[in-house]
Amino acid sequence: MNDSPAVEAEGLTHRYGSVGVLDGVDLTLHRGEVLALLGPNGAGKTTTVRILSTLLEPTGGRARVAGFDVVREARRVREVISVTGQSAAVDDKLTGRENLVTMARLAHLPRAEVRARVDELLDAFDLASAAGRRVGTYSGGMRRRLDLAAGLVARPRVLFLDEPSTGLDPRARQDLWDVVRDVVAQGTSLLLTTQYLEEADQLADRVAVLDGGRVVADGTPAALKARVGEAAVELDLATADDAARVGSALGLVPGPGVGEPGATTALRVPTDGTLAHVRDVLDRVDATGVVPRGWSVVSPTLDDVYLALTGHPTEHPTEQEDAA
Amino acid sequence: MTTLATAPRARTAAASSARPGAHLAADVWTMVRRCVLLVSRDVDSLVMGVALPVMLMVVFVYVFGGAIQAGLDGTTYLNYVTPGIVLLCAGFGAANTALAVQQDVAGGIVDRFRSMPVTAWTLLVGHVVASVVKNLVTTGVVVGVAYLMGFRPDATLAEWLGAVGIIVLWVVAITWAATFVGVVVRSVDAASAATFVMLFVPYVSSAFVPPQTMPALLRGFAEHQPVTPVIETIRGLLTGTELGTSPVLAVVWCVGIATVFAVLAGVVFGRRRHRAG
């Protein structure tokens, strides 16, 4: 059982009444790995997390967490996981410390350890100075850190974070990412859902793109980007004439690919992105005597991946996924 | 931020036990502690929980009391009405519990509890026990104010204990009913509306006026609803009125209501994980 993957899901389906939300989700989270579940609103991200964290029973399919079946061995699963959802699971009327002590006791930490563990978490999450204040007075970032800390009192082996940075300002998001990296570095396996491509890029070893209740792509961020296209040197030329001259020197046809569709003043030169190759391309442009208006090296973003895979752009980040 | 020792590690044998009952007592205690803390921080409802019954007592005794007194023989209206005010106070406390349970269920914290190796209904027990503790405090204040106004019970220590016991039983019963409401309803507004019944039912009982003075239909309801035997029991124990079968009826009602709603609340609460969320 110790060699089991952190999460193994096969053909998970879920229906709310007559509406299918999950349509056969297959997922594997290896031990010590960070997997980002990326998808638009209603793709089934939250539903997947709720099933894996035993909060919801799947309509069909099977899932095991740390080797335990999420339906038949839910209690065993609960002993090794922690889930931090979209709505904060902390009590506003209690202080930060009281919240953590409550969670530590419910996690059945030995009594003698509770205090030390709570102090340790308050320090690590930069909440020590606010420990005696009611959570109602905390900022959004502090509250999210406390929420995460509350989920970590029992040292979970598998951590689920459902849209951890939704609603946080950039500074608070960076702080949260630092904490999450720290937790992962200690060996915790992490499955997070996000609508922020940057978040997946920053934190995840692997990305699974969820769309319409299915995983439509699964791979490292780099591999997914490679599926969409390689890096390119983009040249913006003053006239169609210039573009034709440079194009023939490089063996390329000017055309769409840069700027507006049908543009004839732009060139897209595929590159492996190495310094040598980019220099070679630029030297050959230089040799034609044409001076481009501008140029840049572009590499595909996860946004491109997302658009290519799902056919629609990413959602506005402030919208909440609502699976209810 | 300093580094964090989060390294997953084997738990102690006790902590990794998958037996559901292994930590039941400790879980209940933790939940009770949490709910009592939450209640003690909710100063608004505590003040309201005391102020409302006190104001009602002033209104009933000094505004209506003179007129009602005429229909009573042998006792002062203050002595007559105090037990009713105490129950009204308990109804108000139960309504707040319904709101607290609804907020827990609607918020994210229940999901956290459910994703931990904790038996879910211990949370409900926590709310009920916190409600009893709160009601004992507010009841104490109400009785104290009544004493200042001239309430003079002639009860022995045993009778006092009996009265407190029946009040606790009643609080447990209506708090379980309120907890059921909190688990079932989807919004704070619905919880408020549903618990309005708890605040209203005592009026159509022997709490404020003897049911004999009511029209036949209301009188039938007043004499056979659970508040009346509970009131008559407290009244009998504290002020020496006729007890009759009231204590037996009161206990049967309280235990019945508590059992039915505790089971219903537990079942509905346990079933929620199959639903959308």
C-alpha cells in the first residue's frame, strides 16, 4: 500500500439528477508529485476533488487515494488527506490559534503534541503575530493561509487544494505559492485545481486539462505547450515587399501567424529557442538589408494550449466554479 | 517564512485506528468546546437572548399583568408567568442554534470535518450541548430578574433540581428540532422562518394565560401541545401548583421530540454527501 500512487482514478462519472458532470475521468497523481487540474467553470474540477476527498460518492468508476478506495474505505482515506476548498473552512469568531487547536484535536494529534504543532504552523504561515486575533479581522491572504494551515495540522500525505488562490491579490498569491512549495518539498503529494494557467505553470509537475467532464490532455506543462507548437521568431515588417524578400531568404511564405489573420507583413520563423538558432535567423534577416519594425521570440503559453484543447479561452479568473 | 515540518509520517497506532468509535468521546468534546466558544463570542445573540425575555416579562407583568391577574386565583401573575418566559427564552436560543447549524452546513467547515476521520454528527451534538449551556446561563439571568421583580418560588432544593432538569430536557428537545431545521434548510431566511414556530407555540399554551380562558379550538390545542405540560411541571415544582400527570407527559414529549429530531437530523446530515455541493 505504501507504493500505491497518491491518487488513482479510473472512469469516474458523476451525475446531478439528469445532468452529467463527470464523464469518465482518469487521473493518476504519483507520490510526491503536483498535479494541476485545469479547466473552465463547470468542467468538473470541484466535483472531481469532492469525490477524491470522500465528500461525494461517484455515480460510476473507481478511485483510490493512497491505496484506499474512496467509497469503501472512506475513513482510511480521510486519515491521510486534507482538502481545502473554495469557501474558507475556518471560524471567524475564533482566533487563529483556536481554529488550529480545534483542527489538531479533531485530527487526533496526541494531546502533548497539539501545542507544538500549532505553534509550528503559525510560524511557518506567518501568522504567529495574529494568532490571538479573531479570524474575522484577518485579510483574505491571511485567512487563506490559516485555512491551508488548518488542513495541514495532521501532516496529510495527499493534499487537495480547490482553487487555492482565487480572490487573492498578487502578493498574497505569491506568499501562498511559497507555502505550498514548502509543503510539497516535504513530500506531500498535491492535487490542485485552478483556472489560472500561471498557477499551474508555477506549481505543477503535470497538468491535466479537464473539459466537459473528461481529461482532454495530460502532461508536463512543457509537453503540453509542445503539442500546440514550438517557439518561433516573429518578425514584423514594414511592407509586404519586405516580407516577401525576407521570406524568400529564409525559405518562408509570409502570411498569417502573426498579428491579424491574412497579414502579409509578418513572418513566423520556427525555432528551437536556442541562442545559436535565434542568432542564425537574425543574421539571415540582417543579410537581406531589410530592417524589421520589430521582432520577438515567442513560446506558446498554457493559454494557447487551453484554447487549442478546449476550443474556448480561459474563464475570467474571478468567477467561481459552481458545481452545485 | 520559516520552513515547515510537514513531512508526512506514520501516525501513532492510536491515531491511525480506523475504528469509527475510537475517538468518539474526544471528538464530541472538541466539538462541544468549539460550539460553546462560538456561542460565547456571539455577544449580539447573547444580549438579545437575555434582553428579549426580560422585556417580555416587563411587558407581561406590568402591562398585561394587571388585567390578567383578575382571572387568576391564589397566585401573583409574576409567579404564574415566569416559567413561560423561561421557555420563550429557550425557544429563542434554539432559533439561534438553527442559524448556527445552517451557517456551518452552508459554509466550508462541514466539508473539512467530513474530510477528516471524525464522525460527522458529533458536530450536531456540539451545537446541542452549547445550546444547553447557553440556555442555562440566560435562564439564570431571567430567573434572577424575576426574583428582583418579586418572583418568590417556594421550592425545595429537590424541586429546583427537578425544574432545572425539565428545562434542560425541553432545551435539548427543541434544540434538536432546531438542529434538524438547520441541517435541512438552504438559507438563513428559511431557518429564521422555520424557527418562528418555536417562538410562537408557547403563546398558545398555559405559559401566559390559563387555557380555560381560550376559545374551544385553541384551548384544545393549548392543552395538548408539549409546552403546556412542561410549563405546568416547572410551575408546579417552583410555585406549588397542581402537578397531576404533567411531569410524565412533559418527559415523554421531551424525550420523544429529542429522539425523533436527533435521528432525522443525523440521517439528513449523513446523507448530504451524496448530494451536490
